[in-house]
Amino acid sequence: MLNNTNLMGRLIKDPELKTLDDGRQVANFTLAVNRPKYGEAEQKTDFPAIVAWRKTAEFVGKYFKKGMQVYVVGRIQTRSWDAGDGTKRYATDIIASEVGFAESKKKEGNGDNGEPPANYTNGAPPEPDDDDLPF
């Protein structure tokens, strides 16, 4: 069986980074992801909840900000619990295995001068420039 999802969208608010009692870090954030548009239909947007763990969570908490366009590779996971009123509740999250920037800054390296490309995700990317944010 295959459980894999690839998303690209904009963060609707700054991610929430938490450190758990056992020292693990977790980041929670929501993306605005446009659905494909067909014909004259109105554009529709989904807002999937994303969960990142450990080093990925640390990366997200340090570099991702509201309005940034990012990509997420991960898997879909559904969880359930019993609510206070006795009903069963469900939530579906995307558990991120890889995240990165989906748009680049004009001044960033392109890989030709020894600097990583703007969408490089395996190192410490530069701080985002507020001038490039859409809001």
C-alpha cells in the first residue's frame, strides 16, 4: 500500500513549535492549498493540518512564517478520540517527512557560486526576507 502526499501552498499563520516532556519537538501548521480549477468554476481551497517532528519541526519553527509558499511531502494519518459528550471524533493530518521553500528570493544563490539554491532543504537556509511575503 502507498500512503504519500505532496502539497504546495501558503502558510495561513506562523507554525506552532512545541517541545514535549521527552524532549522531542513538534511543529503544527496549516497550508492554504488551491484545488485544480476546471472551466469557469470558482477557485476552491483546502486547509490541511500539517504535523512535523524532530529536526523537521525545528526547521519549520525557525524558518517558516505566515504567507510563505512551501511544499510538504508526507503521509496521511487519521486519529480518533472519545469527546467529552461521548461521541467519537476524528481528525486527519499530514505527517511531514520533507518540507522546503517553494519560492525563492531574488538575491539568493543559484548553486553556481558555492551557495545552495534557494529551495535547498538539507542545510540551514537563510532567514526569509519580509519584502518577499505576499501580505
